[in-house]
Amino acid sequence: MDRAGARPKSPPRLLLVTGLSGAGKASVLDALEDMGWDCVANLPVPLLESFVSGDRSECRLVPAAVGMDVRSRGFDASTLPDIVRSIPGVNPEILYLDCSGQELMRRYNETRRRLPRALDRPAEDGIARERSMTAPLRNSADSVLDTTDLTPAELRDELRRRFGGDSDEPVLTIASFGFARGVSRTADLTFDMRFLANPHWIDELRPLTGADAAVREYLCKDPAWGDAMERLEALLTDWIPRYWAAGKSYVTVAFGCTGGRHRSVCAAEEIALRLRSSGFSPIIRHRDLASRPSDTIEEGPGHPTNDEDGGGTGSELNE
């Protein structure tokens, strides 16, 4: 018997891992299994409740994850959410794994496997058909995780944050990226920092990144920097709790610049620092920090040519 005043234990989690074939379901299940979850892949839908409940004389003590996609027997994206959420004695969740069509084709080409819904048609058709078939699951999912830009290590890190402990604290991620390498797919809020002076055009700053003090000192001299940081801090400290109050457990705020190495990185670091001082616990992820400096990427109609300091005007919309 629990001692008086002890909080009752919440039911164990049941996670349905689903989404597009090739988006990383097996990797997710492997990572969860390493964290102590009971995991099974491609379980037929009629066996789902018996797997979760097992011997009803004993309560399930560990969380369970079940991988299902269009290849699973009995799979129906329109009815599966209700089936998962009707199982007693667990706290059900649905994680939908998404991925760009181009990346899915690359992964299947590397493994020499054929897409499940493209055995007799072009791969693009199969991906589009599967995306349409699983749309009801995506719409009803508790969280959507796009794996297009995630390395295996980053995926496992993300899963540890989301499912590695018993904490109910929402997850806040502050990210940076380069528009030249594609917009961040995981962002809930995206802020374009290309209005700031570009450190790339300063010879001594080009090989550095926004995580370096010299780059931050340079950006602080831009008249727009301080005001932008103050406004963003005020906006985010107001909005983020509103997202959580509305039931959103994962919020990603992304800052973009042209190459993803200087302005976006510095802005992400600065905002993360400010949010920590306000009681938040953000995680920082720099998607393109390891990329090489490139004049071709950074050059554009707004890049500096005759400026004495090479800093530009801060208006390089297409740099």
C-alpha cells in the first residue's frame, strides 16, 4: 500500500511509432529498446491489445512501443488512432515519423530495397500514395518528428529527451539553420536573421561561427541586434507557455540565416541564454554549423562589394 499522501503512479506509456516507410521506425524502436522500453515492430493490428495488456492479472510496469506502418497486417490509418487510445491501463501516444520524398528515395537506393507502395510504379508515386494513406495518422498524432535532416546520433538524442525519463516537462528546442541548405522542417516558429550584417564578409570572422565571441561582438555592433533580441525574448517568453498550455509538448524555435553558420547560430545561442535566465530549459541544435564557408552560397544582390568594413547593409534578403 502506498504511504499516505504519495502521488499515485501514472499508467505506463504506450507509444505507437508510425509514419512513412523508411522514415526511421526501426531506428526509433532500437533506441527505445535501449532505454528499457518493450518494443515490437510490424505487429498485426488484431494483436495490439494482447501485446500491451499481456496477463491481465499483472499490471504493465514498463512503457511499450509498437511500430506499425502500411506493411502491418490490418493497418488502417483512419481507425488505428481510436484502437490505440481505447486500450485500458496505459497512457497512449502516437509518434508519426515524416521525411522528405527525396531523402526517402536516397535511403531506399542505398539499401537496394523497394518502396512498399511502389513495387510496380515510380518511387515518387509510391511515396505520395503512402503519404496520402497515412494522413489521418499524421493529423491525429501527438507529435510529428521529421527525420530528413537528423543523423542517427541526433535522432537518438532527440528520443532520449522525449522518452528517456519520467519527466512531464515539455521539450523546448532552439535551433539554427541556413536557408541556402533548406528551411528547417521541424520548426514551430521560424525567424529570419538575414537582416543583420553578415560576418561572412569579414575575413577574420569567415572561418569562425556564431558560437565564437568575436562573431557575437561584431553582431552586437549592428544597431538592429539588441532591439531584435529584446523583442524576440519578450515574444517567446509569452508564447512558449501558451503553446504548452494548449497541450503542445514539443516546441522548436528556429533561427535562419543564409549559410547557417554565423547570424542564426549567434541568435540561437543568445535567445537560449535569455530563456534560461527566465526559467526555461532549452536544448540547442545547430543544423548547419559544421558546413564549410561558401562565397557562392552567401553571395547575392545584397552582399557587400564596396563597403569599407565588408559588413553589408543588413538587408541581404537573397544573399
